[in-house]
Amino acid sequence: MIKVALIGNPNTGKTSVFNHLTGLHQKVGNYPGITVEKKSGICTLDTGEKATVIDLPGTYSLNASSLDESVVIELLMNKNHEHYPDVAVVVSDVENLKRNLLLFTQIKDLEIPTILVINMADRMVKKGISLDVKALESSLKTKIAIVSSRKNTGIDTLKSFIKNYRNLSSTPCLNASKIDKAYFSGLQKMFPKQSLYKLWLVITQDVNFGNLERNALTHKKYLETKSISELKRLQQKETIARFQFINEILKKSYTVDKSKATDLQSKLDRILTHKYFGYAIFFGILLIIFQSIFNWSSLPMDFIDAQFGALSEWVKTTLPAGVFTNLLADGIIAGLGGIVIFIPQIAFLFLFISVLEESGYMSRVVFLMDRIMRRFGLSGKSVVPLISGTACAIPAIMATRNIESWKERLITILVTPFTTCSARLPVYAIIIALVIPNQRVLFFFNYQGLTLMFLYILGFASAIIAAYILNKTLKIKSKSYFVVEMPNYKMPLLRNVLYNVLEKTKSFVLEAGKIILAISIILWVLASYGPGKKFNNATQIISEQTVNASLSKSELDNKIAAFKLENSYIGIAGKTIEPLIRPLGYDWKIGIGLLSSFAAREVLIGTLSTIYSVGSSTDEHTLKEKMRKEVHSVSGKKVFTLASGISLLLFYAFAMQCMSTLAIVKKETNGWKWPMIQLFGMTSIAYIIAFIAFQILKTSVLKK
């Protein structure tokens, strides 16, 4: 099987080319030992032959400045690497060809057969670009595929080039000795069997190159040791030499006639990145997104909730009564329902994020937010983790590796969990639906959608305020630089958006689902069994207590089930912590949810689903209705009121409650100091704010 490495600068459409080559034959994982994502897929060529395509992280050059870029260099330089390519495919953008060719010439100089893909060819006419492909192929000594991912053209040509990669020239573009003739001559004498450019990268980059065959030397006359500053100077000299070479060949083969261009990008940028209107537009887009998440997902969510409730009841009435039936109905099915019900909202969230990224608008948001971030001790690069934190804090924290300043990176790591991730969305969705009225305001919007948006804004604002405090508190000296690329605006490709939504939603369901299902089963066991006479003699005790009450069989069964739950193992644990959480407006059942959700925030819903299934035998099948009718055992008042609901929403807005995030923070900061500060700090803030909110709202309701 042919091994293909797909390489390119960020925003060149590399992912689109990868999707066209591999279709659905893809898998995602991590490189061994590190948390950098690795995508691979199988491409079927026209002869039936297959190729393995590795989609490498985006990189601007082989002068690594981040872990992602180091992955690319190590793979391309180590022939013993399992993914060392037979052929490298470098994806470039037709509008930024000069910059993209820097990476191409470096890879070509590694003497790997290299194909150049010039992507976004459909934009050539709009931009007034003309290209002499034959002249460019001759100058670069390679084959060039002109591709349009949008129109799906050029992919067959690229496949043909991959199939015939053995015919490609491996001649370097730049003679490495031009950088420093004496120095490189000495290198060649010391390592006669090695590529000069590979040797140069070994010296200047911190990469694993493998074994070198080195000549035995009696003295060091062949090679003088260079200082770091001298090596930097030679790197600059190399870059200048490469761009001189690129400029010369593009003069003959690449022209841009602005008079023929029909470009809207500049006009759009003047509006979307305006210092006032830009923020208003971004705020409006967020408002529409969160309103749509509620409106569009309500029907499928209600349908899923009802179906799982009906399925649980069907299992109870159809299968023989016993432990297995109860486990299946109240443990497994209830747990699965707590996962599947939120697929519509998670999918819609990822849909909107994918559209914003694909269209090129997200880079404008980064540029806009840099103006604000600098006032709080961060840079625009911190926006990428903060915004991607709306999906999951774990990859968001990993994305901080691109921030050069350690102080900015540490602050970004510490504040990113404040942003509202997709794991909080299930909690927000069901609590908002319970306590916030579904009344319209300003025609299109309603209070539920506005509440959801407020929680997202609150999370982002909390992150910014925390960053400001940390910036003033942490005494770490650092310098920071901010560079952001503004990709062209383009209509999002439906194919890419659907792939992204499918992949992210599947990841959420599988990763979160395993935790939720496992905890649901454990909770069912703890809720179905208990110590002592109270649990074992629940039927007799309740029957004696209600002997003079005229209760129906259903009401009696309810009281027995509730009494058994209170005296089960999980009930005892909940009752133990109830005094601590009662000031927040929570009962012992919500307390169990808080404890279990430290595994993952979204586990709260699965926990409540299991507990209410075990502790109730009413005719209400859906989780929402069971929660709506839940009352305190002593006072008889509803558990989920406006005061307790807002308190719970605010607790989850600020609390850490994610073991996986703590683990990745520990790995990124190389110790337990910062994760523990994060855990106790965020939990304390959550408790205090939830307490204040409940007490104020409870008092105001009583006054009315």
C-alpha cells in the first residue's frame, strides 16, 4: 500500500482534499505518546490499488515552533517511522502560493517524492489570477494538480500522480551549501551518506532523527561549532534564499491582474472586523445560534425522551419481574436515554461551529477579540482555545501549545474551563426547560434561548475576569507576539461540515456515553439495594404508616419506592451531604448527581434519570416530567423552582467537575499544583455564587 503524507499550511483546504481522497474511510487517533491528533484514511486509486493517507497537522515551515509542527518534521526525517511516506502531497492555496511554496521547497529538499496541489482553483477568475502550470512544474521539478475542493475537480489527476509517484524527481530545489559553503562542506564530510538538508534540520530543530552513520574523525577541522545566534542567522539566510528562488519562478508562471478581480473580501472585512459593528454582528450571530439550538432541537429531544420512557415501561410490563428487568429498564435504558436525548443539541452546536470555521469567519473573531484580550493579559491566540472550549475543554487546553508565552499559555489553561463546553449543554437544556418560561420576546426570541446565551456569555466573561486577576497575580516575565491569518471567505462545504458534525457528535456520544452508562449501572445497584431493616422491610413499614390513609395501589407503590430509595446505599450517601447543599436549594437526589458528575458534567442528567426511574413508579414516563413533579419529602414543595434552578445553572457554569480536564491540565502544566488550584478555586466560586443566587431569589419569591 502506498503511504501518502498530506501536508500544508493552515487554511489551505488540506482537510477538504483529505476528505475527497478518503471519503468515509477515515479514523482519528493520537500519535503514540503525545496528544496531537492524527487523521488517516484509505484512498482507492483508479487501478484498484490503495493508498494510506496521513493528514499531518498544519504547519507553515519545517522550522518547528510548536509540538504539532515537530510531529511533521519527525515523520518526514525518520525513515524508520511507521508512517514515513512514499510520497508527500503538499496542499497550497492559489492566492497564497508564494508563502505556501516555502514549505514545499523544504519538503522537496528532504529528497522525498513530492506532489504540489494548488487548491481553490475556482477562485482564480474572481481574483484575476493566471497560472502557467507547465512552467511551474519545470521550475519545481514536480507534478502539480490543480484542484477545486468546492467543485470536486482535479482529485482524479492527483490520484493518478500518487499512483505514479515513482516517476517523480527527488532533486532538491535549493542547494543547501549556498547557506554557508564551508560549514555545509564540513557537514557532508562528517556524514557522507546523509542528505545535507536533513543534517541542517537535525542541528537546528529538536527532533528525533534516528541513527546517523558518522565518519570517525581524528580532529574537528571539518566542522566548527556554531552558536545559537549564528544558527539563527543561517536560518534567516536560508529563508531569504528560498523566497528569492520562489520569486524568480513565480515571475515567469504566476500573475495577478487586480483589474479583473471581482473580490468582496475587503468589503466584508471592513464590516465584520469593524471596531464597533464587528462586535455587534458577532453578538447577533451568537444570539441566533443559541436560539436556534433550542428551537430546532426541542421536537427531536421530546420525541427521544418519550420513546425511551415508553421503552422502559414496555420492558417492565413485558419481561418477567426481577433484578435483570429492573436493571435493564431503570439502569441501562434510563442511562442510554440520558445520552441519546442530547444528540440533537450537540449536533446543532457543532454544526454552527463548523459553519463559522469553514466560512473563514472564526479567524475574524480571533482578530476582533485580540483587542479585548490584550487588556486582560492575553493575546488573540487565547481566543482559539476559549472558543474551541465550547466544544470540549480538553482539546482546547491542548490548543494552547501554539501560545509562545508561558504566562499567557498558563493563564489560558487555567481559565478555559470557565467557557461553556458541550458537556454542560445537557444540564443547561433540561434545567432551563424546567424553570424558565417558554415565552417569546422580540418576536423571534424567547426567554429560554436568551438564558442559554447568557450562560455562554457568563462563562466567557468569567474566563476574561479570571485571566485579568491571574495576570496581575502571577509574577512571570514573558513576551508575546500575535499573528493571525485571514483566510478567504467561502461557502462552507456541506461534505466537510457533515463530516465534522458526525465525527464530533460520535466522539461525544461514545466518550461521554461510556462514562454515563457505567455510572448509571453503578447508581442503579446502589439505589436498588440498602443496609438494615428499613430498606428490607420498606413495604411493611409504609403499609403500617398509611393504614388509615385511602391510597390507591399506584400511590402506595410510589411511597414504598421513595422510602426504599431514601434508605438505599445511594440514599444514605445523598442524605449525608444534604446539609452542605441545602443552602443552595438542592435535595439529596441532586447531591448524588453533583457527586457523580465529577466524573463528567453531563453525568448529572444520566444520574437523575436513573434515580428518578428507581425511586418512582408513576405514570410519568419522561425524565422532564418526573423532574417537574419532584417534591421535597418533608415540606412537599417542588424541588425544581426558579430559585433552585438558577442556583443549579450557576453552579454548573462555574464548577470544574471534569476529571478528564484536570488530567490534561496536570499533563500540560507538568504537576498537580495548578489542577488542584483550579479544582478548589472554581468549586468554591460555584458554591458561593449558587448560594447567593438561591438566597436572593428565594427571598424575592417569598416577598411576592
